[in-house]
Amino acid sequence: MPPAATPVPTPDREGARGGPRRARDPRLLAPAVAGPLTAAVFVLATALARSHPLGPYTRNVVDLGQQYLPYHAYWRAFLLGDTHGDAFLNWNSGFGAGFLGDIGTYLSSPFSLLVVLFPADRPELALYAITVLKIAAAGAAMAALLIRLRPADRTGPWPLAALLGAAYALSGWTFNHGASVPMWLDGLIAFPLLCLVAEWARAGRRPVLGPLVVALAWTANFYTAYMATLGAALFLAVRLFTTGPGGSAEADPGTIAGAGAPAAGSAAVPKATARWRLAVLLRAGWTVGLGVGLAAPLVLVVFSGTKYADPTPETVFAPASWAELFGRFLPATANVDTPALSIGTPALLLALTLPFNRAVAPRVRLAWTALTVLVTLSLQWGPTHLLWHAGASPNGNPYRQTFVLSGLLLIAAWFSAAPGVPRPAALLGATALLGALALAARTSADIDAWSYPAAAAALLLALAALLPAARAGRSAASRVLPVAAAVALLAAQAGEAAVSGMRTERQQRADVAWAPRIGPWQRAVAAEVARADAWPAYRTDPGPLPGGNEPLLLGGEGADAYSSLTTENTSRTLDSLGFGHYAKGRHPETLDNPVADAIFSVGARIRSEPTGPVRQDAAPRGTATVTTTPVPPLVTVHPAGNATVDPEDSAFRNQELLLGSSVYALPAVRRTGTTLTARCPAGTEVWFWAPEYHGTAALAGGAPADFDGRPPAVRAPMRALGAVPAGGEVRVRLVPERAPALPRQSVGCLDRARLAAAVARLTATGATEVTTTGHGLTAELPPGSTGVAVVAVPRATGWRCAAGDAAPVSARSHRGLLAVPLDGRATRVSCAFRPPGVRLGAAAGAAALLALLATALLARHRARRAGAGSHPGRQEFTGRPHEARSSGRNADYAPRRTGA
């Protein structure tokens, strides 16, 4: 018979208030150590990679530089009240774009509030600090979960919980994906927290805190929180299968009437029944429902925004090869198209001991092994791939859910190693399995030169630490070896993680798009923007710089915007006018064209150039100059008429229709091989529009202009080629990199005099005064204005407008822009934006809050009844599983021999 487990001492009041016993509580020590350990290793990896701020090289790869960095810079200005818009609307980007959905997508994490602690010109440092803190919090959260999954009715070793918690937060997914997409790191934190919530639901505890944790997770980043919730549901299912009501649930000292911990044998663990399991599932479902309801004010706005967002091309999931999948278990591998499965060789070794560890109960070994295998297989199957990604296969990075599998592997490692070092047979079995996995991965293209050496070194060091400890008996060595094993295991795990992180960062810099560090060039542009800005009299466009989202980063009110929620109407309208885009339409870029500037009231434009090569290892320097041009006001008056636009027709003609005047000569274009010929009035400006063209174009004798059309991801903007010579003949020489696809009207010749006359007419008949609020606009018009007032803002669902004292109605569209019909009597028009889904979300949030209050009152009432019905000095089982303790060993673990 195995010896009875020693009951866990109940903390006295001194300990509960922070005294010596509380300070030594392993439930606090594990996360307290895991967090700093995680941060230290991540920072070490950054330093080894020589990445900013611990080295000269930029970290701004892909969306980190194009989205998250500009959004956090803007978030700081927003929180400090230095922006034109409010939480509903961002006046800076995309000529006016909804902002609440972007907050819910990119900025709603509590960690994002820390940007206000950093200087305005150091957004990279702020974002790096936030990233480190998020990763450290994930390590602490996993350690807090593991230490509460108590082996054999006793708390497991907190150093192991801390080490495995850090391994979770420093997985390959974190280095390859999370560190460059910081908003996903909230899901990394959410998974262990939601597993804790599942434990509370299983034990019938914390009915108020549980929904609040769910709400926090879904508010911080609902996309990865959804994946974490699925993972927590799987965790709960296995816990219900492997434990009963007494299970390994932690006893709560405050809930048993009469006294502290009972003596061993004083109560029997009630048997798990179908009724109990159903009650747990209902509690868990209620908890999740309340939490998601509390997050609804943001979640429903984001969900509604996706319905109107520019659709990306449909993606068909193609699973990775098995060699690539097995290879991603190894360190120092990086690829956004394969699952990042590395958790560190020592941690993986412990996880792989579980099937061979006879000290763990067969049901536990079977359940957790089966779960990790099935979740691994789910990564590769189309229907489960869609389930993990909420029914929509993502464009790029198809294995975003991999952090959940990393967490499940580390939970398996904890169940195998927490009761004691696995015996040599289990360690050797795991080593053989790890060797087979490494052999199967030998053909993977993701294997780095460092992968096998780093894994082998970490494996040998781990085995050198674990095997002697596993064989130690009851002697002095048995007390020394576990300490030595822990130190060696820490060195192996942390060293491999640092090397893996270093190699991943270096590979990303070499293989993917990047933006330079913030430096003197960007600061020079920001200074010019601040001097020229006169919103809402006119817009100021900061112009293009490497990266994107310049108006968020540098100020101004330009077209450039990169968001997952960029509306389809914004993208299609700007495309039809000759603007370019990236990211399949969700990243419109600025267009340096005087007709477009007149349409959108861009009265000041910054033009800048770097003074040297733009490099990865230095902040760029550059010059910036501002050019001001007379433009119409933001609100102009046009005749009523056809208000549609054909995006596939002619961008030149579409510009003229919105301007209300003919300003281009649109010649017939003849194409002979790679030469275009046409005739235009002498002195006019030649503009070339070919959105799908990839190559250069130049007038005879002129400098070539680059065009980067790569449909459907990238659309090239129209560009000026020079002036029409005195003879009027236009010859455009093309140097394509592939067969050019040109529109019917690829050449237009702009008459500046006609444009100036059109601007003067629109200014004379347009608004005499325009005022803006955080999410609204009011314009005073000349008396007797008829036709339609056109607001230079892309029309999006959520805009409501009115003329005079009329009630606001859903805004109309005039060739893609906001429009308000005029009857000659109104001298004022007003428009305001309300994000779609905000009212429904607010109602759902209010209902969830009322339900949470009712839950809190009911829980308090039940606690009072339980307290009144209990007898001092006698422990009773009242149906709440945490109120009874097992007198024997935990059902999760089989009897073990001494010294095992």
C-alpha cells in the first residue's frame, strides 16, 4: 500500500496576509520565478541577435513595423489626448476610418496602456517592453496553472513549474510568431488562465472571478482567446475524464466550516458521476458565456467590422509535410507556413516520458497522450483547421493556434515529472521517441544549421541531470542530485531557448520584409507635419516612408492605412482613383497626385528622401520638405446625378467625375511591343496608370519610374512621368519584369490650368466653414446650395448625416464618398460615425453584467447558507468538491517505489 499523502498545511491568517508562510507558498513562488526567468531569456535572445533595443538591427519585420508599431505610437497620442479623433473614429488614416474595431483588434490589451510611460519618439522601445512583459506574464500564468495541478494530493515542485512555465512562454511559436505579432501574445497568456478558470468550474469555485478572467482574455485579443478557449475546453474534458470531484482540486481553507485542514482519512472523495460532470460543464459554459458577454462591446464591433472589411482572396488550406511538422519540434527553426512546435528539448523530453511513465495512472497517461496526439493531427486536417480559426482559413501563417499545443505538451510534461524524476526506462523511451522524431525531420527545409547541435547539446545535458537523479535512493546524494538536476535542466532549457530565439530573429531579418528603425528621418517628417497641419481646414499627408501607416506614426491625415478592418468601400474607391495598395487591399497607400489632393482636400504634402541607404542595422537619416497647394474644403457641393463609379474603367475619368471637371486629356494609346505612343497638348503632365504592371516606365529621355504591381496582393499607384514635349508626341518606354497587363486608358495628360479653375469653383461653392469633433463633422454652406454635399471621407457603414435640422439618416454615397442631398434651404450639413455593432455590443455587455451581479449575489447567498448549516468542529461534504480531501494518493498517479 502506498503511504498516505501528507495534507497540505492550511495557511494561517498571518500567512494569508503576507507573512513568512505566505512568502514561501509554492503557488506564489512558481509564477514569481517563471516571469523574470522568461523575461531574462527572451532579452538574452534579443541581445544575441543584436536586435534593437539591445543591438543595431531593426526588429520591425512584416506587420510589426507596418501595423503594431504605428498603432501603438498613435495609441499613446490618443491616450494623452493628442489626436483629432476619438475611440469611434480615426481622422488620420484612410481619409477617416473607424477606430473602435482597431482598438479591439490591436490595442485593447491592458499591457498596451504602458505606452504612455515612454517618450513619444521611442515607440519601438515601448513596444519591445510590452512584448517582454506579455511573454513574461504568459510564463508566470502557465507556472501558476501547473503548480495548482497537484500531484498525489500535494503541491508539486515549484522550480519545475517555473521552468515549464518559462518553456511555454519561450516556445518556437513565441519567437517565430508572437514576438512579431504582439497582439497574439495575449492569447498565449489567456490559455493557462482559461485552464485555471476550467479548474475553478470543476471545483465549483470563484463564480465571479472566472467570468472576469474570460472577459479580460476576450477583450485583450478575442481572436487568439477563441483558440485558447477551445484549448481550455479540451483541458477540462480530459480533467473530467481523469479526476473526480475531489481529484487534484486544491483545497480552499476558507470553505470548510469549523477548522483547518482535516486529518488524513477524515473524508472520502466522492465518486465522479455523469450528473457531476454535467454540472461542471454547465458551470464552465455559463462562465464562458458571461465572460464573452462582458467583452461583447468590443468583440461585436470587431465582428461587425469584418463583415464590411475588404475581403481577402479565399485561401485553401494545404497541410505541411510530416517532415516539416516533425522538424518544427526542433529548436532554431522558423517558417510562417509550418507549425512552430518547439518547446525546448528538455521540456519535450519530459513530455515524451508520459506514455512510458508507469508512476502515472494508466487513465492519465492514456488521456493526455491521446489529447496531444489528436491536437497535433488537428493541425493538419482541413475541417479542424477551420475550427481552430473560427471558420475562416487565414491568409498567411496558417498555424496560429500552435501555442495551445505547446501548452498541452507542457501540461503533459508536468503530469509526468511533478511527482518525481521519471525513472530511467521512461527517460530512455522518451529519448528514443525524440530521436525518431529528429530522424524523420532530416529532410525538412526548416532545419537550421543550429537545430541539431542545439537539440543534441540540450538533450545530453538534460539526460546527464535526470538519469542520476532518477536512480538516487534515500541518501545524502538523493538530496543533492535533485538540486543539481534542476540547475542543469535550467541551463539546458534556457540556453537552447536563447539560441533558438537568436537564430529565429536572424532568419526573419533575412527572409521577410522589414522596415527600418525609427530615427532622424521619421522625426524630420513628423516635425514638418506638425508645422503644416491645419486640420480641418485641409489635410496634411506625411507621404510614403518605408513601413506603412505613416499618419499614425508621424501625424497628418493621409490615405495610408493598414488594418484588418479597412472597409471594402474605402479600398475599392481609392483603387478606382489610381491609388495603390498592399496586403490585398487592406493597406491603401498615399497617392502624390494633384487631382486626388483636390478631391480629398490635401493642402499640405510632405516629400522626403533618405540621405543614405536604408539599412537594417541603422536608423535612417533623411530630408523633408512641405509643399502647400490651394485645395477645396472638406465639404463641396456638386450637381445631383449618377453617383456610381466603375473601378475597372479609367482612374483618370473617375477622378474627373469626383472633381466635377474635365482636367485630363485622355488620348488614344497605341502599343507597339514595349512602347506606348499617344498625342497630348504640349506642356501638360503625363501620368501613367497600370495597377498590375511590374517594371519601369519612362518618357523618351526621362528618368524611369518604378511600378510594383503584383496582383492581387499589391496594386501600383499612378505616377507622373514628365511633361509633354513641344511636338505633343508622347512615347512611353516600358521595361517589364513579366508580360505587362495594362488597362485600356493607361495614359492621361493633366492640364494644371484646368485643375486650378476646378479648385477655384469648388472652393467658391463649397463649405464656408468646417468643424470636426472626435467622430463627427459639421459644415456651413452658402445659402441656396442645391444638389449634393460631398464630404471627402469614404462612405462606410456607421455614418449618419443630415442637412439642416433634419433627423440624421444613413449616409448616402457619391462615387464612394459621403453625400448629403441638398434642397436649397439647408445651410448646414452634419455627419457623425457610430461603429456598427456598438449598440448591440453595449446591450449584450449590460445584460452580461447584470447576470454576473446576479451570479455574485446567488453565490454569496449559498455561502451564507452553507456557513449557517455547518457544525463547528465537524467537516461535512456539501456537494462542493473542494470541501473534501482525499485520504490517499491522488488518482492521477499510480503508487511509486521509494526513490523513484
